[in-house]
Amino acid sequence: MSRLTFTRRRFLAAGTALTTLAAPAILRAAQAPVFTHGVQSGDVTGTSGMIWTRTDRPAKVMMEVATTESFSDARRLAPLYAQPGNDLAIKRLVDGLAPGQQVFYRFSAQDLSDVNAVSEPITGSFRSAPAAGQPVRFAWSGDTAGQGWGIDDEGMLTYAIMAQHNPDFFIHSGDTIYADGPMKDEVTNDAGAVIWKNTTLIDEKRKVAETLDEFRGQWKYNLMDRHVQAMNASVPTFFQWDDHEVVNNWSDSKDLSADDRYTEKSVHVLASRAAKAFHEMTPIAYAPTEPGRVYRKVSYGPMLDVFFLDLRSYRGANSDNLQSDLTDASRILGQDQLAWIQQALKASTATWKVIACDMPIGLVVRDGEKFEAVANAEDGPAKGRELEIADLLRFIRDNGIRNTVWFTADVHYTAAHYYNPEKAAFQDFEPFWEFVSGPLHAGTFGPNALDMTFGPEVRYVKAPTEEQGANLPPSMGLQFFGLVDLDPATEQMTVRLMDRADTELWKITLDPVKS
């Protein structure tokens, strides 16, 4: 059975025709609203999905959904109002969908002060999660527009390469923006030679983000890239966040008093503004029980549940990470999130339980003399933040939860890790895989040292050599993403690590363990 009944290229090429067919009889082109940053979809299930867009002024935004490219069976949705309080961005849940259905959506906008000023429509598409018997493909990566490497003449090419594989959805594993990474028009090497030109740049990217509008500007910048917009129009993105959405390595211990780039010294003020911008500018679903929550489950058919973790919002302060007891100071998930992931995994009937984590488990990530991630570089029994992960891994084993696979980014290189209890200091868990990818469009670093508390074995790694150094530009080619395919006949999971040249670097096929 074909995965799609049409190519996304054909759909995007049809945009001009759709615009002509749907154009209103009265159109004041010079006065009509304009959609500024394309469309997005996200958090798609078998019966629903989120859609997003943004206008250039306060407007009444009309929406239609259909199962045909021509919108011959269009269903009109209740309008929403794009208002300055949400930076003129709107998003909503589209429900009542059938599993495995290609869904087309269309926005048009009416000026609130002139009902005859109506925009040209803008369109997008996504595929709802499948019923039984259909394959699934998704991509994942992280780290967009970091370390000064912005939009050059070539654009954020990795997005275009990913889109060519027609994934059903894309997991952005965090560092979705770099609010703490100002850019310049040109980047030079130590000899003063220009090695990179940011040919697209806006004022908000020339300094660190402090105000709400500056955080919003970080998102608008990324959405200006043509490859990002094209992929967004046809591939849903499931977002999570990490540190650079706020500031590097942020936690309660973050001290900005000596950082002259910041006039706002409170990390809590910065985090609150960053969180508002994150939820305004992404199609992440809204959790009424905890508005602003990032951790969640997305069910994507009978073979796949995706569990998104948030290792940033509930952590204790970065420290030496050597606490012997599990307290608020040693937590990285937080008590509520840990209880949630345990029970959600236990209740899952999906063949594969993908745990989308914004940081790797066994890689040492430092914050000066402190530690930023889970590992503490001691190689011994679980301490500090390792305690919560140990609890989770033990729970998975003791409750017979099968086929958990971890996907992450953060460290700016790609790797495959096999966690082996026979090699671990903490051994109360079943073996599992963790796959690392990224950066999408940022500097390349690594590789990081391993912490053997949970027994990670490196089965594959690609990172800069010592001769190449660190913070390599995207033009060096060391930009990475991963592809995952689920076969409905065998229920096998095939994971491929890819680079920006679309080279398959490494591949493995995992057999599901039957309960």
C-alpha cells in the first residue's frame, strides 16, 4: 500500500491554483492581511491535529479542512482572532479526523477594521496517525540556528533533506531556537577571513533575547527560512524544549550578574517570557490541567506511542550532581512528571514506546564546575539526577514494559548508544537503545565522555575530529538527523542516522519483544 496518494511536491506546486480558486470576489490586495511565517501542524493523532499560522495585523482568521487537494469536501471551522496579546499567532485543534487520512487545511484572514480586506489563503497538509496495517516514518533532530550560524544563501538545508523523505512527523528534540546566541552579518575565522554570511538577519537576532518580543523574534527568524516553511507546510512537528530557548544551561542556579549582555538578570523572568513565546509560536497541544506543559504523550497508531519528556522545567539547580537521596535538589524530571511517565508507559498498548528526551542519559554535559544533564562523570552507583532515571528504568523492568527506545539531541553530533546492565554500575534495568542526532543547523561539537552508571556502549558516533576542532559551520556538512521506519508486517523498527548530504551513516533494525 502506498504511504501517500500524492507527493508533497505536487501539493506545494498546486498552491497557486488553490489560491486562485479560493480567492474572494472582493480583494483589496494592498490593504488585506498577510500571513507572515507560513503554517505549521503538530501533535497529530489518529483523530486530531494542531494547526498554526500568524498574520501581520489583528485579523479574523477563517479555517477550513478537507480530505481533497481541491477542498471540494471542505469543512469550515469556527474562526479565531489573531490579536497582539499572542503576537498575532493563532493555533487550534482540528478533531473528528479519520485514521490514516491525508488532511488539507486552509487559512484566510479578514482585517478587523475592514471586512472587505481579505487575504489570499494559505494552505498546509498533514497525515493523521494510521490504523493497523500502515507503515510509520518519522524524523528527529535538534539544535536550530545556534552558535552564530544563521540563514545564508543556501538556507537551513537539513530541513529540505529531511522533507524529501516524506516523514509522517518530525520530532524537534530541543534547542529549537538560540535565544542566547546573537548573530552577525558575517562570521570570520582566526585569520580574519569570512567563512559564513548570514544573508537573512533581523534586529532581534543581533542581541540576546530579554523581552517577550525579542523571544518571539527568535522564532520568527527561524520561520523565515524557505526550507523550514516548506517542510512545515507538509510535515507536522512535535516540539520539546531544552536550555537555549531561554539561556544556556539554565536552572535555578543560573547567575547572569556578570554577563554584560543581559540587563534582565532574573532567569525566572527570562524563562517565563521564553515559555510564552514557545507556546505562541509552535503547534504544541494545550494542556488545560497545566497550561504551558511540555511533557505529554502523542499516540501515533497501534505501533507507536511517543512520550515527550521535559528535563528543564522541574529540575533542581545545576550542581555537583552527587546527592545520595532523591530530593527536589536532585530531581531532573520532578515528582509529578516521573509519576506520569511511569503510569503512561504502563498503560501503553503500543508496540513501541518512544521516549523523546531533550538530553542524553549517559553523556557527560558540564556547566562549568557543575553538571548540566543527568550524568555526573563518576561511573558509579546512581547519584543526583541519576536517581530519578534509575527509578524510571527499574519501573520499566519491574512492570514488564517492552520496547522502549530513547531519542535525543542536545550534544551537536550523532551517535547510537546501547545501555547494557552487564556493563553498568546500576543494573536494575533491561537493555535499551538511545539514539542521538543533531545539529539541524548549528555548530558541530563533541564527542562527549561517557558515564558508566547505566552502562552505555557506543555502537556508532560521528563528530568532529581533533583536527577539525569545534563549532564547525553547517557548510562543513556535519549536520545530522535521524529517520525511523516501523514496518506493519513485522512491527520491526529501523533506525537510520543521516547527514545533511543525505548520506546514510549507520543503520539498525530492532525486533519487537513480544509480551
